[in-house]
Amino acid sequence: MAAGAMIVPMAITVSPASSADAEELTSALEELVPQLSRSNLSPSREQVAEMLASPAISQFIARDDLGTIVGVSTLVTFRVPTGLRAWIEDVIVDETRRGQGVGEALTWVMLDRARHLGAVSVDLTSRPSRETANRLYQRIGFEKRDTNVYRVKLE
């Protein structure tokens, strides 16, 4: 940022994505997904449509005051024998809009949605290298859990 420049907070609108948003969301994800992960491909239009049709997924879109998609996030909810689980995935804010409250707005909307659905807690994971995101989650009230996260690659 140039000397003397300042970040001006922008108006953010966060709303649930619908099937009508599939084309625009697909285009936005082509730009956003590589900013989160270099190892994952952006979803196709068909995959976005499948995601939006899933009752387990609440996809959210953050737009600036011009209507441009500047961030996305996914809340996954599912019932297991111990209750309704809620999990936050893929909070992605365009790198040119970071530090302007987009990620926080997306996260609060997901927490409200999880509460409305009856979840009593919400989980997420965040790489340690994403220091700003981790500070945000802690400021909102997320606490580190004493647990192990395991992964097996299915090839």
C-alpha cells in the first residue's frame, strides 16, 4: 500500500447462495479457490450446482457495494447420533479485500445460521500459517481444542 494510503471500510452484504447464483459463483470461485489452495482445483459449474443443491451445505457470498463477490464461505451441517454437527469450510476472501471485515462478516453469518439450525457448537480448522485468520477466529470466540486431526489421502 502506498505511503499515506488508507483502507476504507466497504459496505459488505452477506447472503446465502442459491441456484440462481451458480454461474456467477463458479466464476468467482475460479479466482478465489487458488488464493486459498494451490493443490485444489476450482469446482466446475456442475459441482457448484451440486453443492448448492445439497441440504447439508449453506454457501454464503459476500458482496461489496458494487455487487462484486469479494468472499465466500461454506457451512456444513449434518446429524450424527450425538447431535447436529456444524463445520465451517473454505472461508475465502479476495486478497485485495482482506483486512476489511469480509471474513468476519461471513463467519458471523455462518454462526447465526448454525445456531438457527440447532447446532450447539461449530468447528473449523485453519492452518497455523494463516495467522490473520487464526486471530480473527479467536477474537470471535473460537477456542483451540485438544484434539488430533487426521487425514488419509484417497487416490
